[in-house]
Amino acid sequence: MRIHPAPAAPLTFSSLPITITASSALLSSDAGLLPIRQLDERLGFTAQLAAALDDPRDPRLIEHTNQEMLRARLYGILAGYEDQNDHDALRADAVLKLVAGRLPTDPDLASQPTLSRFENAVDIPSLKRLREVFLDQFLASFPEPPRHLLFDLDAVDDPAHGRQQLVLFHGYYEQYQYFPLVITCANNDLIVMVSLRPGTAHAALGADDDLEYLVGRLRAAWPGVQIEVRGDAGFGVPWMYAVCERLGLTYTFGLSSNRVLQEHSEGLLARAVAQYGQTRQPQRLFDQFLYQAGPGPHARQVVVKAEANAQGTNRRFVVTNRRGAALYPEATYDAYIQRGESENRNKELKCGLAADRLSDHRFCANYFRLYLHSAALNLLVRLRQAVAVPAPPLEEARCIAESDPAARRRRHNARRRRDPLGEGQPGTWRLLLIKVAAEVVVSCRRVLVRLSSTWPYQAYYQQVCQAVQGVT
């Protein structure tokens, strides 16, 4: 059925009248999803995710497969359509039909009620299989076994959108929320594991179990791999130290300040203040000491940073079992704060891909939505890896002091300007690639997608298509 609305009133800001009307052609504003779908096909990405889901429906009555609906939702998230409601308008879109697995002339994709039933039908065994798929895809992302892996643990607040199951009020964030746990690999930026937790959960609740499961899978595949983990002060708790030491992991966690730690670092802070008073230059000093909290089994190494500058003073503590921390406390702390790059992935997940839109009622349905948004980011990360411009020569990197935060920011900014796709946020990818208008023409032999010859980002489109063709 085609709808022909009444012609709009002419606009008059040009020397000629401008009339706007509807076109009967198959048009789409998201043609940049097509090369991403090609990468998906080469990796078997969404096919593996869909295979993990149970489908209790009668096969004879199925109009929309799990794989089709999963693709529609995942690609919708990449294009900026984070809600099921968006798909009532998108279900007839020619490009979204293509990436979901239908021809543009086929019947429309699933509606919002169908997608809602799809998400709410996901059960706990399916969620466990999705966890397995995420780890399988992570293992497959390395062309050869790595010798060292670094994982960052982070708890992300997720505001509520109604009276969903297990949404609770968190006093620190002052909101009703969920409190997901995200484990990201710093080696390749992939999200390895996600866990949806009630809103009042401790930041490290269940992190020891997730870490133990992750390490078991990794060492089964790569027995000799060295594993390091980092986390903020929310993970600096006894049960996290215990699981890391039992599993033989290197760890560095933030440590909340207390009276004993402050007493140990008073001299260092006084020295930083004195040096700032003499030089009027910002001071950043480090020290280390052994510290045993309460009835713990033994003392652990603590590194302290003391800063003094025009804004005042600042002290931060980390607890670690890194080799050499006693001799190189500054290098230990600087290695810890580089976890901020993994926090950028969480920002992409929450802000760029709207993972805070967990608005289903059932907890399991929202858990599945968290997987959908995380999978969308992982697919984008794999695409960035495929198109990334090679890093600059080592000589350029050596001239920048890694301990200088300002120098690191300058280098990162220069890298993003040089390689806008390889370093691009989801919004950048939408601007430069995904959001491009196209006409779709279907014949008996092929599907033709016509882009505008005056589109300014054609070179990026060609670059992505060529890179995807090289993925094996």
C-alpha cells in the first residue's frame, strides 16, 4: 500500500518556489548499514547470537525469525533507533529489510508488539548461551594466542524508565536504576562479559564469579596467557583480592581513602605542597607502602599519588600485586589510570548506543537488551579494527612522555583527526557513513542501491567496503 499525502504548501526562501512531496521510490536514510552487514556476514556475528536463543514457537506459523528480529534491533541501535517503538516506522525501510535478511519488496519486518514479545521470551538458559557466544567471539578475534590480556571492570549506572523488575533506589546516584557490570578487554576494546544487576548492588557484586568463569574459559583455550585486571575503588574489596590471588592474576584496584592511609601519606602530601609553593608548578609525587586492612590474611602493596596545584591538593590510592610496584610506584599508577580508555567504551555503550534504554518490564528482557547494545558496540569495534589506519612510527610515540596526561590527550586527539573512522565514536560513524540517503531498486537479477554522486563522504564509504572485503 502506498500513501500519497497532499502536497505541502510551497516554500518561498528561494528564487524559485520549492514544493515538497512524497516519492514512490524505495528510499532509505541508512544505507551505510550495508557494508556493516557484510562484515557481520563474514564474521558470522549475528548468526551466532541468534543461534543461542530458544524459539518455542511453532515453526509452521513463524513469520519473523529470531535472527531477523535480532538483526533489526541490533542494526537499529547502530543507526540510532534504540527503542522497539522506532520499528513501527522502520519495518518498511528498504535497507533495514536488506540487513535483516529480506528483500525490499518482501513483507514488512516485525512490529513493536512482535519485537516486545521476542525480547520478553528470552529465558535464563538463552542468556547463559549468549555469555558463551560473547566469549567465543572474543577468542576468535585474535589471529594467534595472546601472551598477555588486560581486562577492565566497571559498574555502570542505568537509570530506570518505570517500575521494572529489580529496579531499586541507589543512594550514591540518587536515582532508581539497574547497575550493570561490564568487563572490557583493553587489548582490543571488545566487551567480553556483561551482567545486569539490581539497582542497589555493590559495585563488585558477582565480579569475582564472572572473573573466575572468564579466566577458566581463557586458560582452557590459552593455558599460558598472563591475565591482568583493573578496576576503580568499588572493586578494591577483600573478595576481589582473594579471587585474583587464588587464580594467579595481576591486579590493580583503586582504594578508598581512610584515616590510616592518610596518615601514611601525610609526609608525601606536605612535600608536594612545599614544592608547589616554591616553584608554582603543579606537583605530582608518588610513594608506596604495605597496608593491611582489618583482619586480612596479609599486607598488600599500596601506591599513593599526591598532587598539589592551583586547584588545591589531591590524594589517590591503589592496591596492587604488580611486580616492581615498590620500585616504580609512578609507573604503576600511570598504568592504572590508562583504564580510562576502557571507560570510553562504556561511555560509547551507554551514551552513543543508548544502553541505558532498558525499558522492558521483565528483568530477563532487559538483560537481553543489554546484550543487544553490547553486541552492537562489539560489531562496531570489529569494524573499526578493519578500517583503522596503521599507527605512526615508534619514533613518534617515543617522543611523548607516557606519564604526561596532557601529552597523551594531544596524541589521542591527533590520532582521531588522522583516522576518524578507526577512532570514531558511534555518532561519528553515523555522520560519516551510516546516515546516507539512497534509492533502492529491485530487479529480477539484483538489488541496486544508488547513492548521491555529490555525497561528501563517498571516500569513507569506499574505504569501509574495501576493508570489509578483506576480512576473513
